[in-house]
Amino acid sequence: MDTLVSMKVFRHVVEAGSFIAASERMNVSPAMASKHVMHLETHLGARLLNRTTRKISLTEAGRGYYERCAQALAELDEAEQAVGEATVVPKGTLRINSLSTFGLRYLMPAISDYTALHPHVTVEITMTDRIVDLVEEGYDLAIRASPNSRLRSSSLIARQIARAYFVICASPNYLRQHGTPQHPDDLRHHNCLRLAPAGGHSRDWPLGSTDAPISVMPTGNIIVNDIEALRVATVCGAGIGYLGTDVVRDELESGQLVPLLLDRMTARELPVYAVYPSRRHLSAKVRSFVDFIVERFSHDSFWPTWEHVCELARNAPHAAAAPKKRGAARDVA
């Protein structure tokens, strides 16, 4: 039995999730697809798949073999494609997972321009703030943000494509009605909008300096699990939000939102990365797309610097208004 064909069948079984779907892709019978996988297991001396009547799943050995098998087949496809060409032309389907708000606001326009340059690439994008398993779920790359400037898995390669900052902000209308907090303690008397995963707990807001850190736990009557929903609630004047400048850049620039307490907090970066599995050789579609968005998003002029955010706060119309006394604002603690 041809081992190379067996490798291709195995890859399709894993990616399609069943022998039947894989057999349709390979134009072979389900029984033959099963024989090809069994041939590989015998050849390797290891079980690659756990099989039940309802589904199949990778064993630990199978997961490692799949990663290398998929890469080897991808490189073989590129080698065949490159015959007679001086360079490899990006082509095929590029599967991307992206943060929701970043994807909607910034990545989609970039994808539109990229596909115009590379018409042989089909981009399939999924937007979610859930951390996905790139290999297990079949993604070529993901767009992620990490305030710790590092990612959990050492098997991933990450290239920074943008830099945002966390800001505490509110709408001018909210500040007119409830006053402007002058100290982190004042936040206890304000409606601080909370972001929490479904079934989880809201996170605290890190303030203060590196030498004297302050942590504020928000208390408010709106809890959401989506960053875009938090942005909308903040813009509408429902309360004070803790958001990244990648989410509220336009609102800060237009004055719809006013940054607060900047003199009480150290600039806290929120790097945004393009993340992809560690591979010796990237496919042309992944390499070209990552290079494209790095170039597009890496300029400081595209993102508000911390100095610019401070300038916006100084020039905000609310700055001249006298804030209400601490006890006068709505207490939702």
C-alpha cells in the first residue's frame, strides 16, 4: 500500500472528522480509507486514532504525527507547485481565527486588500475571543492579544502586528451626570462596567505604578462577555469601561469617550500578535499574509501612543468641569 497516499488519507480523516467524509474527498471507499490508516499504524507501530461508533479522535502519538504529516504534505504540494517557477505563488485556502472586534474593525479591510493582491488565495475567517487550538481545529494562523507579552504554548510562533494600551474611559454625558473620578477610590462610587466570560468572573483593573500597583475590582450593574458589547455600553453612557485602544481608538479620537485617571496608572501595553504553529518552512499563503499585516499594522501612526492618549485626556471638554463630590455619584457597590 502506498504510504504517501495513506498519509494523505490520514490527514483528510483528521481534518474532516470521519472516514466517510475523508473517503469522499479522496474518492475512495470508507473501508479503503480505514485500511490506509491501519497501514500507517502498522508501519509506525503506534495507534494514531481512537475510534468509537460516534466519532474519532487523535491519540497523543497521532496528534504529533498529524502535525508533521500535514506539514510534510503541505511542503510537498508547494514543491510540486514551484516546479518551473522562480518563487512560490500564494494560493489555496487560508484559515484564520481572529479576535472579534479587531477582526471586524481592522482585519477585514486588510483581508480585502490582501486578496486583491493574491487572487488565488481564499481566506476563511472565524471571529471569536475564545482561544483556539490551531492544529486541532485546523487553522493556519490566529490573531491574539496578550497583555503579558507572551503566549501559553511554546510550540507557537508569534509576530507582533500592533500595540494597543488599556484605558479607563467614559462618555462625556456619563461624566456630566455622575462626575469625573479623580482617584482610583472614586471608582467605588461609579457604575464600572464588567467584562466576564460566560459563567466566569469579571477581572480586576490594574492601576497604579510598577512600584505601587493598585488593583480595582469593578462593581456595576452591567456584565457582558463580549468586548464589543462593553464598548457600546460605555459609549452609550451606561458607565465606566476598561478597554484597549484597539477597541476604542476612534471613540477616543472623536471625543465620544474620555480617558480617565491616566496620572494614576502606568501605561499597560496590549500587544496584538499573529500566531501560527512552529514550522521550519511556512506555506507561501501564511508567510505572505503575515508579512502583509505586519507591514500594515506596525506603524505607531495607526495606533494611539500612550502620549497621545494623555494628550486627548488633557484636551477633553470635561477637564474644565468641576467633578461632583465622591458621595454624590451613583453608588452601585
